[in-house]
Amino acid sequence: MALTLAPPHLKQRFEAMMNFWVPVIFGTFKLLVLGTGMFLAIKSHYDGEKKDKEKQKEKEIEAP
């Protein structure tokens, strides 16, 4: 005879809550990580372009 810690209806309710909240939490985390990654990728792309333009202007100034 096994002892149960919680009545069966509470266990089912807990599992139903977890089936809802686990994807919500992990989905939110995933969106935050992907959004941050996209932001940093776009920012680095534009920063690289800005750096290239500055180098181009320096070359134009140095070599008339």
C-alpha cells in the first residue's frame, strides 16, 4: 500500500497548471533571448557600417 502526498484531484490540477505555465514561461524566455539576439545583431550591423563610413571619410581626407 503506497502513501500519496496529495489527493488525486489536486495532483491532476497541479499537472494541468504546469501544462499551461511551463510553455508560457519557457516561451517568454525564448522570445526574450531571440529578441535580444536580433537587437544585438542589427545594432552590430549598423555599428559596422558606421565604422566603415568613418574609415572611408578618413581615406578621402588623407588622399586628395
